[in-house]
Amino acid sequence: MTTVYKEVGELVYYFNIRKYPRSQRQGGYSGPYLVIQVLSPVTVALQRGAKAKLFTVHVDKSREVLAYGTEVLAENRLRS
């Protein structure tokens, strides 16, 4: 098992098999979501936008956004 540490302000995709039960194209991930708070080493609080509701997920249900300019995206999400 690999140890995964998420940081506040990091952008992640959230895995939700119920939302995309048979979608091979998207793989069941939605987002990106912003990590608002690290509650424990294995749980984080995510938020889609500034006015969206927070929800808690296990870090195994999220993956890092690997894209250019993620800092700009994170700043825009906090402002909106």
C-alpha cells in the first residue's frame, strides 16, 4: 500500500461509480474538486466551487489532476 498525502489547495478528481456505472470513457471520475481541508491522513474535504457544499471522501476515491496551470484553476475556484 502506498501512502498518499493530499494538501489543502490541491485539485483532484473524485471517483463515483454510482454516477458513471458503465462509462469506460470517463472511468467514473468527476471534477476537478478543490481540497479544502485534510481531516485525517486518509480523509479530505472536497468542494466543487465557492458556493458548493463540502463533502468528505477517502483519499483512495480521489486522484490528482495532472494538468498545466493547476494553480490558476485553484485560485479561480476560490474567487468564484
